[in-house]
Amino acid sequence: MRLRGAIRSLRPAEQRVARAVLADPQGVADRPIGVLARECGTSEATVLRFCRAIGLRGYPELRIALAREATLEASRAGSVRPLDGDISADDPLEEIVAKIGYSDSRAVAETAEHLDIAALERAVDAIAEARRVDLYGAGASGFVAADLHQKLHRIGLMAFAWQDFHSALTSAALLRPGDVAIGISHTGTTVDILDALRLAADRRATTIAITNFDPSPITELADIVLKTAARETPFRFGAMGSRIAQLTVVDCLSVGVAARRTYDETLTALEDTFRAISGRRRR
């Protein structure tokens, strides 16, 4: 997860090493540094810089970490063949379903496992105490923003999800200290999200980023960063893994905020909103 989150910030030669590691973690754990360097068309010094760039002291520590992670993955999978990987053109439908199910379940599990609880606590407290909450998302992340808006609104918080970014900017310009702005971007580089979050920060609102990559431009604008752990591949269009991971964070946020408010207040809001729509269901 650490490597996937950092890969976009690495130099090109270091990215080649990163891709080799992600493609075959167990194999790299068994390779001497010189062999890996030759396979990646680079030098041993670059491999060492890569190790330091992801927070490791050197190549031996990388090999130990990869061997440990490979063992954990094998124990999680049990006797089932690992299905982590892209969907190929000749995969039968049964295999496609199995790969998507495995990948999405890992995105949820790894996001929950590695979510920074201290950062989540700070985000929950900020949202629970906010006068208003602005939510910014584009494309699939916009649907995630709309989902969080619905959850917060149902427990009585003033929240707005903006997918039109003229509207997002005009809303951000009216924020003030004590308000919260949340930017959702898998890559952390979506310009519209960055512009809205930057303006919110200028207005001294508390800024929160939900992203898969740290460091990334969005994390530089955020007071609080909540990281997802999605493994998108080129064939899996429509941000499938990233959306599932983002929704996991959104659920943790919304339930955490509901728990921070008084039990009676939250329960009353949920009951009132349920009654408001219950008559719209066919009996």
C-alpha cells in the first residue's frame, strides 16, 4: 500500500523499480539488488534511492518487507489462487466476476486496515462540529461525495455536494473558520477539486482530502488526509476499486460523526427522515 501511494511522486527510473516490485513482490524478495537493477534498466544506486523514497533504510529491508507481505497475502488467500491482476480479453465471465470480487474485497479490507485512526478522529470531530460541510468530487468521486452528502444530511448536518465547479468555487468562497471542505480525488491531481479545496483553505475552513496517493497535490492543501488502498488496473474502467475504497472511508466518517452527536439527536433525525420517505414506497 505504501508503494502504490508513493509511486506517482517517484522519478521515472524509480517508477520502473516500483512497477517491477508491484508486479512480482515475492520474486523481487528473492532477487539480489544487481539483478533487479539490470531487469529495470537502471543502477543499484537508483534501487537504493527508491528504497529510501518509500521510507526504507535499504534493499535488505525491502526484501524482508516484501517476503512478509507475500506470506500475509498467501495466508489471506488460503488455498484459493490469487486473482489480483488485470482482466484479460479471453477471461470467461466467471473469472471476471471472481477477479472483481477479490480486488474489491481487498480494497475494502486494506483501506480499513491501514486507515489512519488519529486522522479519522480529527475529521469526525471537525465535521460533527461544523456549521456547514462542502463536498467536492468529479466523475466517480462525485458520486461518492453525493453519498456522503446524503448520509450527513440525514443526521441533520448542513452539507452540500458540488459537482458543478463554478458552483463549488462560489460556495467555497463563502466558507469561514469552523466550516469543513472535503475534496475526494483518487489520484489527488484533479484540477477542479484542487482549486475548490485551495479556495476553502484560503477562507480558513478545515480541509480534508480523501485520496489514494500521498504525497500528491491534494494532500498539500489538506489539514487532514484520509488514504484509500485501491488497486486500479487499466481494463477496470469507471474507477471501480477506487470508488469502493472511497465509500469505505465515507462510511467510517459518517458513522463516526453520527456516534459523536448525542444518541437521541441522531436517532430522532434518522427516524424523522425515514418517516418522510416511507410513504413513497409501494405497499
